[in-house]
Amino acid sequence: RPPGSTLFPYTTLFRSLRNRKKALRYMERYLELKPADIDARFKLGGIYFTYGRYPEARSCWDDAAYRGKVKSVNAFRRGLALIRDKRIDKAIDFLLNSIELDIYNRDPYIEIAILYEKEGRPEDSIKMWKRFLSLFPDTPIAYYYLGKIYESIWDKKKALKYYKKFVEYGQDIKLISEIRGRMGYLN
């Protein structure tokens, strides 16, 4: 039976034991006890890789990535349910957790940014949209919302800058005509 109930003893055991195969068995047993531990799966994949057991390493890494995505989606769904229940602060916590689990899931960023805007927190909304754009720069709707937020806080230069970027993409004809009217107003 592996000692302890957390990953810490296994990682230190792996580093300190001369018998690395024993440490590998401990890690495998740990994952039998706690199959949802994503970090442990990644570490076990690394151990397999050091032993040259590449198929097992790949399997561990793929499984950890899949489990991370599933947890991310579940946290996102829970956040949406909390939004419907008007528990905004708790919803934002779940949505942020969803981002931590899978940073390439676009939906939590968008939901959080829109929530911040609705809650009257434009600075936080701007930060979230910019974080979103750092990962997904070819997403025109983010430029639209940034322009809208900057317009609402009376920063005409930045509003105009982001509206122009949105118009460059030229995807939503109806919004573009609305924005062109706003851009004339902002000039």
C-alpha cells in the first residue's frame, strides 16, 4: 500500500528512491486510488517516458488532457447554471476554474467578460477580453465588445481602434453598419 494520500510522497519517493521501479509502482497504485488526479497522470507519463515506455507515456498524457477538458466543461456548465440562478460571484469562480483546467476553451472567457460588463466592472471585462485576444487574436466579436466597453467609459480613441479592427474582419454585416454609424459619432 502506498504511503500517504497525496501526490507529494510519490514524487519525493520517485526522486529519492534508488529503486525507481518501486517508485513507479507507487505512482501506479496512487492513480488506482485517485484516478482523477490529472497532475499525477502527467507525472506518471513523464516517468514512463524516462524509462522509454513511450506508448504508456502517451496514453497517460492523453488521458490527463482528456480528463482536464472534461473537468473544464463541467466547471463551465456549473458556472452557467449559477449565472441562471443569479449567483454571479460563484459563477465567475467556476468559470475561472474552467479556464485553469483548459485555457484553450473560448467560452469561459467570453462569459466572464460579458458578466463583468453587465456587473458594471469594465476594467475587469477589458482585462478578460485582452487575455482572450492574446490566445485567440482572430476573433472579431472580442474587438466589437472591447470597442463597446471603451465607448461606454468614454475612451473614444480606443473605442475607435477596436471598432476598426472589428470592421476589418467584415463578418457581420448588420453589426458593421451599426458600428460605422458609431465610428462617425466617435470621430
